[in-house]
Amino acid sequence: MGEWNEGLFGCFSNCCGCLLTYFLPCIVLGRVGESVGESCVLCGLALFVPGLNLFALWSVRRKVIENKGIDTEGACKSLLMVWCCNLCSLNQEYREMGLGGAIVRQ
């Protein structure tokens, strides 16, 4: 069906999004979670709980994949992405969902 439109290491194509992901990943995860139907607050807070943080990152990534019709990444690969490259994968999801660098909603 589809592939990622945004590369895993394409963080620097949007410096605002890159900085936001690095310094405030809870906000980015909350916004991505909200864009796929999850609670913004619960997703953001999940990053502060060990164990739950990986589950939250993984489940939101799976929902982005489902939402965008990406079929090139299975559940195990998604888990490896959030385990080994969590900030890069979170930024990839942020860009994929079209949230770009807009920090303040209009």
C-alpha cells in the first residue's frame, strides 16, 4: 500500500520540529497521539513512566502506520525503531502526520 513519506533521519529538514522533539518529546508525542485519536495529555505523560513510555511510543507509531496505510513496517520493526531511535522515530511520525514545525495551533 504505502511507505513512509518522511525518512527516519530526516529530522533536520525541519529544525523547529527537531528541536521540539529533542527538548520536549512529551509535547510531540501528545500531538502525534492526538492526531491518531489518543489523549494528548495521557500520551505526553506516558513518557515519564518507565516501561509505559516505550509502549506509548510503540502504540502511537503503530496507529500512525495504520492511519497512513504504511505496509513496509511490521510490529517488530516498529518496536526496534522506538527502542533504538526513539527521538528520530517520534520526529518522523510528527512530520508524517503533517504536524511539521507548527508549535502553536492556529
